[in-house]
Amino acid sequence: MHFKTSGTALYAMEALAGQIGSCRKCALALSRTKTVPGEGPAPCRVMLVGEGPGKKEDESGRPFVGRAGAILSDLLAQIDLSRDEVFITSVVKCRPPGNRTPGKEEIAACMPFLERQIAILSPVIVVPMGRVATSAIFSRYGIAFPSFREVRGKRFLMSENETGREMSVIPVYHPAVITHNPPARAALEEDFTRLGEILCTLI
Ligand code: SF4
């Protein structure tokens, strides 16, 4: 893991990464190579949440290091952010076999780790990437989720479950969408442009 800051949040995140590393709460523990708790500054201002680790992430233990990671770095650069400035993680911390969508039980088993990360990191903005991450976060924090199409690129408010602190949630398309649907690049860039505009008003 690569954290840029030190102090209480850093130690809490390292302890949590240790718990994730030995977790066997769901079936994904059986097929994983490495757990992928996430990386970035602690605390952080912006937290990006994907669906789950892919093959390269499973091998390296780091989030978004494959092709989707390169796309994500480009999108962040577009809004003057570098990877070092954001915390990147996912809803499930172990790779679903064959990169399938994580199941409801797997998401439910892993969600407490994400909740704890949000509580420790105290981000100003949480950015779920794609339908699965958005649906999981909206459900856990009591935000209505009519469909991904209707909520992407918009700002919502959620209260952190441990302290009640309010933070913004801005769903965007998942960067991997353009690896199987190249025309979606425009929508993805539009989402990140909108994210950048909202960031300027909040940070
Ligand atoms: S996906 Fe989450 S809950 Fe399941 S084994 Fe991995 S760390 Fe534990």
C-alpha cells in the first residue's frame, strides 16, 4: 500500500488493510491471489470506488493498475488531479473469478470495510464508478437509486454512518466501460468534467 500522509488515519488504514488481508468472510477469499484494500492519502479529500479488483490488481494487490487504471489516470489529469491525490478502492477487496460482477452476498460481506474506510478517511467527496459501486453505496447510505443513468454526474449528499458527518457523492461511469464500448468515452469524459466542476465548488 502507498499512503502519502501519516498519523492516526494512516495507522487506522494500515490496521484495516491487515484485517482485509486475512478476511475470509465470503467465497471470493477462495480464489484471490492478493486482497486489494486500496491506496492513496489518508485522510483524503476525494475517494474513488470501483467494483472490484481485476486480474492485474489481484496479482499486484494494488487498485486500478491495468488498462482501466491508465484510463482513470488520464481522466483525473483532465481535471487536474493525480492518482497520488485521491484514494482509490473498490466495493469488494478480492477479485471475482473471471471478472464477473460481485454477488449481493459478497458485496454485503465486504461493505463494512468500505464503510470503515470512509469513516477513517473522511473524504469531502465519494465517487462511485459504475452501476455496481453506485448501487452498493446508495443502498448502504440510504440514498434512492432509480437507475445509474439517472444519477450519474449528479451530486448527492450522504451522512457518514459512524459520525453523521455529511459528504458529497458523485457517481460516474466506470473507466473500464470504454474498453468494451469505445463510444462511451464521451460520456465518461463528460462525467469527469462535471466531477471537476463540482470539485472546484467544494474543495
Ligand atoms: S471480498 Fe471482502 S468480504 Fe470477501 S473475502 Fe475478500 S475482503 Fe473478505
